[in-house]
Amino acid sequence: METILETLKNAYHSTASLIVSGAPKIAIAAGVIVVGLLVARVARAVLHRVLGLVRFEGLATRIGLSDVLKRAEVKSTATEILGTIVYWTFLIFTAMFALGVLELATSETFAAVGAMIPNVVIATAILILGLNVASFLSKLIQTAVVNAEIRPARFIRNAAHYGMGTLVVILAAKQLGISDAILSTSFFIFFGGTCLAMALAFGLGSREWAGRIAEEGWKQERDQARALTEASMLGPQVFPSSNARGRRNTSKSKAAA
């Protein structure tokens, strides 16, 4: 019992000393977070005001950026998206600075995060542009399929859309530095899972329809096999030989003479 009490006392004293020694750092980190939040909000508001003065939304409409966002079903405007990017950039650096105050992050961590930001921007651009291109091409494919009077036009459009979207996501992930082995494995898992899900959905949801198709196909094959069997049993009556045909032709010519 005394050993347990002694262990608890030692744990209490070590925890108290750790809190006392780390309290200034925790207070400074909390202050950094509060100041960072305020600075991020102010920066976002200033950016909105500046973009409003230079009429950035009109420029975005003229260059087609607003139409791209509408096709992607993004409800935010271009100004709001830029403000959000600036806001979260300030928050990320604030969090990194707070971790540095707590001695949980080093200069190498800051350098790694700074080097990662351009890749994140490029990957985001690839996602936005690629998904919009995939949506446009899939609609174009659906129009062509409908004009060709092919019935499963919507299915073909969805297959093309999700296939191109998957490739766009893989390109964006590769831009972030994810290894090819992980990407290829993830793609195979996704493709195999999709095929399995479609097979299960068809098998469970369309059992009667699939059964009727299989039964009709089996009946046709069976009727054809029976017809061929009966024809082979009749022999010359159905498939006369060339000699018999030659004799009949000779007799007909003599009779005509």
C-alpha cells in the first residue's frame, strides 16, 4: 500500500512540475492561436474588400471561371474561394508557429509545409479543371450516344464520367507526392470493388430479369440444336448430295429435250 501511495505522489509531483514549467509556453501558444485567428479573419475581410474594388467577380465571369464553378456545383463565388484559401493558409501557419512555441515543431517542419503548399495548389487546380472537363466530356458522350439511338446512354455517360474522374483524382494525388504503388493498389481495389458492387446489384436486384434472359437464350440454343439434329437425321431429304442434284438436273434437261 505504501508503495502505491509513493508512486501516486511521484506521479503527481512530476505532473505538477511539468505543468508549471510548461504553463508559460502553453499561454504563449494560446495567445498565438488567438492572434492568428484574428489576423486570418482580418486578412480575409481585406482581401474581399480589395477584390470587390477591382471588380474581380466581373473578371472571373469574363474568363469563364464563374461558369466553371457553376458546372462543378460550387455554391461559393471566386472571391469567397480565394478568401477561404487565404484564411486557412494563415491558420496553418498559426498552428505551426504555436507548435514551434511548444517545441513540437522545428524549422524543418516549416520548410516541409512551405514546400508542400505549391503542390497542394496545383493538385487543387487539377481537381477543379479535370472534374469539369470530365463532366463536359461525359455530357458530350451522352449526346452522341443518344443521337446514335443507343438505349443505355445514361449508363455510358456515368461510366465515362466516373472513369475520367478517377483518373483526375489519381493525377492530383500523384502531384501530392503519393507513391505509384499506393495509387495503383488503391485504383485496383476501387475498380474491383466497383465491379463487385455492380455484379451484386445486378444479381440481387435483377434476378428475375437475368433469369428470363438466361432462360430465353437457353431455349434458343436448345431449339437450334434440335433443328440441326433433326436435319442431320433426315439426311438427303434436307441436305441432298451434289451427285443427286446433278442427276436431277440431267434428267430435267433430257425431259426438256
